[in-house]
Amino acid sequence: MRKIIFLLTVTCVLGATSVFAIQGKSNVLEKNNQNIASTNSSSSKEGLNSKDGMLKRIEEKTQMSQQEFEQNRAEVKNLMEQNRIEFRNWLENQRQEMKAKIEAKKNELEAKLQKITTERKQKITERIYDRINALNERMTDHYLDVLEKLEKILERVESRTAKAKANGKDVSEVEILISQAKDVIARAREEVKNQTQKIYQIELSNENNLKLDTGNARQKLHDDLKTVEKIVKEARESVRLVIVKLAQIPKVDELEISTSSQSNQ
């Protein structure tokens, strides 16, 4: 029963934070695109590292008591949370820098617009520029939220896998999938990180091409976000595969750590 409840809970979380959420945001993206058209370093600490996980700690110690297990689990959890906080702090600083750059580019855009079109069209084009770059910020924030949720789920799964390993269960296939999931999440986070640093400029040619020029910028954003969305979905799928494989270990939810429990050599 515990296994069933856990799987149902995690499956619901995965679905809510990835497929439906991402699809929903994709619909928002499409809607925003239509609305726009109608108006004419620290990379090593940014994701889970296999050396930081519970499985590594179990491997390095032949015996571990329940108290030691819980202490190690708390340390791993705190470390991962600190990594996420540091990344969020970096992101906030990056956002402030990007806002200044976006505003500078907007000033350049305004100067060019004054030379080629009317005031009304200038305002419309500037508004499109603002919306495009604001949408990029909202979507990248969403994708980062999804990845953080996936990381937290994977931490829980790795902890349960470590407990199974400490009880002598063969978790080699699960370990491989966990490592792969961490790699995909790290790549996805890097992709989102790069996306946060993009500015979508409107390359102006002449007044007659304003609609085409703004449409090109809008399409560029759409294509870039689709690329990010794809790898975020891959991260979600990689975590799902870990959960499925772990669930195949008999009575995995009934296992506990004792003072004499030993991990596999």
C-alpha cells in the first residue's frame, strides 16, 4: 500500500509540474504570440552531482546505522538546497543585469524607429519588444521551477534507492538511471540558464517591413523556448524511468536501516 501511495503521489507531481504545466505554458506562449502579432558559473553547483548523493555515501561505508543514514540524508538535502539557493541568487543578479541591457537595446530601437515610422507604430513596436522579452523571463522562470521540483523528487528516490542498497538489494540498474537523470537535469538547467541571458531584438529594415521584422523576433523566441521545453520534458521522462525501475524492487518501501545493515561491496 505504501508503494502504491508513493507512486501515485510522485506520478501526480511529475504530471502536474511537467507535462500539463509545460503544455499549459506552451499554450500561453502561443496565445501571447498571437496577441503580439495582433498588435502588429557556478555550473558545478547548479545541478545534482552524483558524488553528492546518498548512493555515493552508502558505497563509501560498509556499515551505516539508521541515525547515520538520516544524518547523511539531511546533509545531502541541505547541500542540494544550498546549491539551488546559490543558483537562484545568481539568477536574480543576472536578471538585474539583463533588465539594464534590455532597456539599453530598447533605447536603440526607439532611436531607429523615430527615423523610419510614425509615433503610433513606434509605440506598437516598442510594446511588442517589451512583451517578447518579458515572456522569455516568465517562461524561463517556469522551466526552472519544473527542474527544481524534479530534482527534489529525484533526491527522495535516490534516498530510497540507497536504503535498498544498504539492505543488500541489487540497485545497479536504478543507479545508472539516477546518474542519467542527473545528467539530463543538469543539461536542462544549463539550457535554461543560457536562455535567461538572451535578448530578443527587433531588426528594423523599413516601415513597410515592421510587421515582418517584429514577427521574426517573435518566431525566434518561440523556437528557442521550444528547444528548452524539449530538454525539460526529457528531464521529466528520465526521472519517471527511475521511479518505474525502483518500484520493480520487491518490497522496496518496507526496507529500513538497522545498526547492522551492510551495503553491497
